[in-house]
Amino acid sequence: MNLATNITKYRMILQRYFQILTLRYDIKREYLTLGIPVFIALMILVMAVMAGHTFVTDDPTGSGESVNDEAAAKKAAYEALVAEMEVAEAAERGEVVEAEAEEAEPETSKEKPKDDLDHIMVFAVLLAIIPYSIDSFLQKRLLQKREVAFSEFLYKLSELMRGGIDPVKGFINLSKTNLGVISSNAQDAASSMVLGKSFEESMHRMSASMKSRLVARYIDVVVQAAYTGGNVADLLFRTSEDMRSVINIQREKEANLKQYIVIFYLAQGIIIMLTYILSTSLLPLIQGVGMEMLGGSGLSDIDFERGFFHMIILNALFGGLIIGQITEGEIKHGFKHSAILIILSYIACVTLLLPAGAGTTYMITVFSGDSQEAFGGIPLQQPIIFNVTDMDGNPAANAFVKMSISPEGVISSSMTAEDGTVAVSPVPGSQTGTYLVTATAGESSATATIIVGGGGE
């Protein structure tokens, strides 16, 4: 008993101090439900940037290697080819050449690039809008309950006035009963009447505390009726009936507009499925068309999946706001739909669309066809075969493998076969030198080399 009493006591103390702060500094709910979460989300983004998190950068190798690493790989492949040719020539002359022992270079542990800033932004946006969306949803439900309770309050007041009680006494008597969610509002207004405030001022105070435009409109009717006289009881009765009719019309309107919510949600799902089909079926056929077709920018170098991911998330954010404006008349009521659409879209994207987001880790190696000699502009005589397995060494069947060739050429991405292998026959460019063919599956990649020694025209 003492514990419950103490809890009630401290709760009332906290409420009183909060009311004092609210009145003194004009603290609004939006400062707590929107301002603070937005500030925290911005701080998370700033700290993520300072910690080295970045967006995914376009890398022609698809493996996160720098230009210096690419040049070093070309040089190593060229030196290995020259050494093999010298050994072959020496064998033809009957000379025995001892293979030089390659010095094992100490592997320098390279920190994996933190290219997940777009994922962090999604979580930051959710953190910023979810508290406000929940609060606005709860406030709207509370407002609807208050409007229904006020219509019942008008009906009860009209019944008291039919018995000959004036509006002020009837109001004070009703405030002592259980009026549901408007009990505190009615008690505050009744207290102001007891302290000598006018009926009009007290009613307007009640209207301000309830924060309902519908209630404010009908309170003006009640005040005018009380001052003009006449059959006020009948007027209040008709006012309560009219208010109930308006509330029912609003509910029917929202119920009829809910079909648009379903339409927007289905449209978002259709967009996700279309992008999934494009990423797994159509894009592997058109990626790697070559640098010449886009004036120096190959399709294989464009991260379509990441672009689709950004498009879907933005469409979820703004689509939810449009739902709120259409169905409920205010954009703020669309934040809850934006949060739901973003969460569902993010789960779908990292599961179906983004190779790195599905949580599947692959191991990929060059099975055959490495270090081939070829002519520029002509497909390889033997395909380069990559082997893709999971972390347990089992073949990864039907896994999407993104292919790229640099500095130029034609290559197509593809899906692995049942045995986990994928074969490609790239067409290198016309320049002589070393070409790198990179296969990327998930977050893993492997690189094969092609030595182009002359034109193939």
C-alpha cells in the first residue's frame, strides 16, 4: 500500500514539474518526439563518417582494390609471363634454368573498407521518424476518443438542462462524474468556473486543452447558445447528434480511403519484385557490354543493385508521406507508413537485391583459364572458369556472379551452375597489355589475367 502511494506521489510530482517547465519554456511535444530523435540520428551519421564509413564507391575491379593495386597486379602478371617465356626458350635450347625462389612477401593486413554508410542512413532515418510517427498515431487515437466523449458530454449536459439546471451548474456536476478521456479537461474547466472564471472563458480553456478543431467548433456553438438563451437544452441535444454524425462521416471517409493504403503497399512490393527480376535476369545479360557503347563508361562498372536499393528506400519514404496526406489529410500521419515501408523494403533489399546484404559469404577461386594470351577484340579461345563455394566448401549453385574487365572490353555477368562454377569468355579491348577479369560473388572476389599481344582484325 505504501509503495503504491509513493509511486502515485512521485508521479504527480513529476507531472507537476513537467507542467511548470512546459508553461515556462513553451515546450512542445514535437521537441521531444521529433527534435531529439533527429538530433541523435544526425550525431550517429556524423560519428559514422568520422569513423570512416563511406558510400559504396565505383571500383572497376569490383573488389575494392585501388588503382595502385591494379597496376601492381598487371605488373606481376606481365613479369610472370616473361619468366615463363624465358624458361620455354631455354628449354628449347637445351639449357636448364633453375626457377628462382619467390620471396614470400609479408601480407599486410588491409582494413576492409567501411562502405556501409547508406545502411547506417536507413537506420538513422528510422530512428528519426519512428518516435514521432508513434506519438502522432497515439495522439490521433486519443483525439478521436476525446471527440466521441465530448459528444456524449454534450448529450448529458442537455439532459441536465432539460431538468432545469443552468449550464454552469450542470457542467460542474458532470465534471464530478466519470467522463472517460475528457475527465481531466472537464475538471480543469469546472475548477476555473468555481474560482470565478466565466463560462465562455472556461469552455475555451477546455477547447484549448483538448486540441481538437471539431471540439472547438462545437464549443463555440455551446457558448453562443448559453448566452443567447432560448431552448438551450434542445440546441445542445441537436449539437451532440450533429457532432456524432460528423464523427461517423469522418470514420467512413477514412475507411473508404484505406484502399489507397493497400494500393501503395502493393505498388512498393511490385517495385521490389521488378528490380529483383532486373537484377537477376536482365542485367546479367546486358552488363559488361563494353566501354565503347557508353562513350568510355562500361555497364559492368555501374552498381545497379545499389542504385535500385537507394531508389526503393526513397520511394518508401516519400510514398508513406503521400499516403498520410491522401488518407488522413496531413503529411505527419504518413511517417508511420514511411517507417513500415522502409523496414519492409530494407529487409527485402538485403535479402533479395544486395549481394552483400543477404548474409551469404562465398569463397571464389579461379578454376581454369588464367593467364591466357589473346588478341584484342576477339573472344578467348578457352573460357575462364571460376569456382564459387560457400564457407563449408560446398558448391554455391545459382549464385549471382558479377563480372568486370579492365581497362576495357566486353564481358557478361552470370549465375553459377549446379556445381558452383561459372564460365565466361570475355572480349578484351584493342590495347596491348595485361587485362584483369574480376568475378565478384557477395563480398568475395577473384581475379584472372589476360595477356593481349596484338590486334585481332
